[in-house]
Amino acid sequence: MLRTSGVESLANIPELRRRVFFLLAALAIYRIAVHIPTPGINAEALVALFSRAGGTILGFVDMFSGGALRRLSVCALGIMPYISASIILQLLTVVYPSLKEMQREGPEGRRKIAYYTRYLTVLICLVQGFGIAVGLEKMTGPNGDPIVMFPGWGFRLLTMITLTTGSVFLMWLGEQITEHGIGNGISILIFAGIVARLPSAIINTFRFVKTGELSGAILFFVLLLVVGVLAFTCFMEMAQRRIPIHYARRMVGRQVVGGQSTYLPLKVNTAGVIPPIFASSVLMFPATVATFVPLGFIQSLSSHLRPGQILYEILYVILIIFFCYFYTAIIFNPQEVADNLKKWGGFIPGIRPGRATEEFLDRVLNRITLIGALYISAICVLPTFLIVKFNVPFYFGGTALLIVVGVAMDTMAQLEAHLLTRRYDSLVREGRLRRRR
């Protein structure tokens, strides 16, 4: 009922309509900013260079920036520095107990961590901007044309300031979307950057059909595969293991509390899209170094660590599985959950509270994490397997698909939450509660 009347409810709710319009306006501003170039760059030579950098970390970052790095626009770094800063601070909470205590302080602690994240984002942007400027000064296009027209410290400082300002602007824009729009603003910006490149992939596919390089039967197979992979990804992203939790009855003052039954949901893909991002960054590092440092052994190593090579795919799957377990261990602590259940009188049927509950949760989490890691590995390896081995133009997979599906599902859930809240508010205004007031 809620899903069928969603469009009508959206048109009739002024607040929700304003949020949607704000989201669309913010995305339009983002796409305009992507096309504003950084001064002092030979754009044609840079685009030709990126056409050869598809298997390096430059092409990986360019995918998340929506093609901004390919043009070296003011938003060339995209929102990745902010994500890197957030991940670094999450990892540091394991090393430094003070950050972990700050995270538990509630809104005030989260506000402090947000400040640290912004400052670290600026520092990362400055370092990356300087590295990009220095690297571009040493590079030339395929025809030998210099990419930087006026190299020197003036260009380096200008590039550092410009790229840092663009990333900080995107960070601010993402926060505004979160506050005044719908969904997580940072995730939506990444979603928009990935989706912006989807039309070109579709056009290339139909161009192959028109020129005869791709038959109609293979195109039909690709369409079925896209639908199947999308449905499977949605199913796995919603899949969870529900562990039943019972709360014993107890006296609090003069009242009896407890005696309730609920469940603890453990997602199959607890780590999200972090493992493939980390794995891709690690494996693409040699290819990126080979772009700037033309040494023999680095060139040989980078030739074996490219998408489609057996060694690359094997290491890619191993790293994804490793980072799935690593990141799940960071964000979910079975000991802490077991202690909280014991403190509030909760227990798993058939499992003793305390140490036994911790071991049970750890065992269940290890099993479902393995399933999630294999699922992520299959989704990420499938596009390369079809494109390289069978010459099938399948561009709908990998990290981009995980991000698109995850963000779309999260945004729809928040949209339905707004509609449901509005429905409850209308019942309060039109029902007995209003007449009692």
C-alpha cells in the first residue's frame, strides 16, 4: 500500500517534495562542477592519457569521481579523500582507546570525530593535489604533447588549492544533502558519479550491435545477465542471519520489565563495499607507479597485475576475503554485544550468557562473512571475466554495482520512512489525539 501510493504521497507532502527538489538541485550543481577545468592543463592530451590508464588507480578514482579526474576539473579528487579520512579514523579507533571512548560519547563525540575527519580530508587533498601536479608535469600525451602548459611551483600551488577547494565543496554539499535532502549525501554523490558513466556504456554496447561486433543473441544474454546480477545483488544486500534474543523478566522499582523476544540481525555483507575498494587500491598501486617510474621490474610486475590476468584475479579474490574479515572485525565486536546482552538480561536460547554467547556470535559471524566475501568476489570478478575471456561488453558489475544498489536501497528506505512518518502524523492530527488537545 505504501509503495503503490508513494508517488502520489510524494506530490502531496510539501516537506518531502522540498527535500527531493533540493537533492536534484544539489546533484545538478555537482555535475556542473565536474566540468569546470583546472587552469593550466592541456585537456586533449590528458584525456588521451587516461584512455591508457584504465587498469591503474587513476582510472579507479576517475570512476568514483564521475569522470572529473579525466578532465582534471576542480572536483577531480571527488569525495574519495573524505572517505579515506573516515576509514582511517575508523581504523585508528582500534589502535587508540581515546578515539573509541570519544565515539561512545554520543552526539558530542561524533561531532568531534567529524571535525577530525574534515581536517584530515584537507590534509589528504593537499598531499594528493601536490602529487597529481608533480606527476602531470612529468607526463606527456600519446603524441608527445605536454599535459601541463606552464609547469612550476605556481602550477603546483594552484592545483593543490583548486583540488582541495573542490573536494571540500563536495564534502559540504554531501553534508547539506544529508541534512536537507534524502539519504546519505556522500554516498549519493558517489552514486551520481558512477551512474553518470552508465549511458556511455549503454551507447557503446548498441554501437557494437550496429557494427556487427555483437550479435542480437549475445545482447539478449547480456540483458538477462544484468537483470539476474541486479536481482542477486539486491537479495544478498538484504540477506541477514536473525539470531533470536530473549529478555528475562525482572523488577525495576515497582514495575516488571522484560519478558520480550526479539532478534539480532547479522548482515551477510557486513563490510559493505570497503573490501573491494581496498583490494583494488592495493593491486592497482604497481600499475600506477609504473605510469610515473619507467623501471623494468616495475613494468613487468604491473603487466601481470592488470585486470584480466590470472595473478591479478587470484590476488583480488584473496584480498577481498581478507578485508571482509578485517573490516567486519572492526565494526562488529562479539564480546561487546555479549556483555550488553548480559547486562540487560538478554540471552540466546540454548546459549549461556557471557563467554559462550561471544563464541557463538563469533562463530556465526565467521560463517556468514565467508558467504558475503565469496558473493562480493563473484560480483567483482564477473565483469572482467566476461569482458576479457568472452569479449562480452558487460559493464554492470563490480564495486560500482555494489555502491549503486546499496545507495539506491538506502535512499528508498529513507523515502519510505518519511512517508510512513507523514502517515502517522496525519493520523495524529485527524484522530482522537487532536480532539483531546
